[in-house]
Amino acid sequence: MESSNFEQDVLARSYEVPVVVDFWAPWCGPCRILGPTIEQLAEEQEGRWELVKVNTEDHPEIARQYQVMSIPNVKMFRNGKPAAEFVGALPRRAIEQWLDEHIPSGEKLQLAQVLEEAKKRVFEKPLEALSMVEGIALGHEFYDDAEDIRTLAHFLDHPFQGDTPVVTALKNAQKALRNEQWEQAAQQIIEATTLDKGFQNDLPRKTAIALFHLWGDQHPLTQSYRWRFDMALY
């Protein structure tokens, strides 16, 4: 289908099923080659993933937001974020291989759901979230996501001692995260990073990075505070 509401048709829907977005334009010759092939695959594999077509002439702002430099550009969205992409009019077999590689199996999908639940639970019950990702080791596809959860869980459960400025900032950040005061938490963690970059084995820096990963590159807080955090490192 041609998207009329990207937020709903792609981002929100991708929490339920992988959404493949075909960025195209009427003047694009390779798009006319790719379009029928990927549309036929979407019909044949109905239920496994959904296809949304975005005309870059009608929606240039979406193309810019997701850094579509040339078309056809096909991106797969999962859990509200781009998860994979390819550029150009690939043959049918190559597209099938791409889909097989990036669409999670039942086991992967179940584990991805566990990770999403752990991300929600980590701020309220950090030790419980920690136990949910215990078996995800280095080399696993979801290792980076699990490490972010572990970092946040350790931070939230850390017994900070003393009343130095860096400790005070981190205690304030802990409290803000538990109360879902995300912006205040970001401010306090960046303040702690500015005061002592290497405090407690780089804990402020690692926590800030884990938060940005959790929020995603397109989240307003990431876009507002990531550059301030980068400045604090120098």
C-alpha cells in the first residue's frame, strides 16, 4: 500500500510485524523494475511481513529523515526503527535471501519480545530485567541490546556513596530514571560525564550511550542531547 501515515503505517505497525518500506518515485526506471517483484513477494508472504511504498516526490521529508540518497531504496522496520536495507533493483532471489536473513524466526521473534519487555522493566525492576538477558553472550545477534540493558540495570542498582558533585548528579539521574523523567536524567548523566569522564569505570559515559541506544537515533531526546554528550567527552 502507499503510505498516508508513516507514523502509523510503518513505525507503530512494525512493533507487531516487520514492515518493508519501498522508497520509489514515478520517474525512476529501476523502481519500475523492483516494484512488481517486491509487491508479488509481499502478496506471497502475506502475514510474515508487510509492504509499504513511499513516493519520495510526495514525501521528501520522510526520505530525508531516513537518509534515502538514491532510489529504489528498501528499508525494513522493526520495533519502530530501521533494521536493514538494500539499494537498487535486486533480482527476486536476492530479495528473498535478504528477507530470510533479516526477518526473525519464531525463536528470534520471541527473544526480541523478551528484550523489549526487559527494556521497559529495567527502570522499575533493574535486577529482574538483568535476569531476562542473562543468557545473551558476546557474539549473539542481540548482544548489544542486552549490554545496554545490563548497563542500565547496573547503573540503577548502583549504591553511590558520598556527596561529591559527580555522585550527586548520578543519584539525581537514578531518581529521574526511576520516575521516567527522561530529560532530567539525560541532563544529570551528561553533567556527571562532564565532571568525571572515567568515574566508576566509565559508568556515566556507558549509561548515556545505553540510553541513546534505547531511545533510538530519531528520538527527540537523542537528537537534543547526543551532541551535548559528545561535547562533554572532549
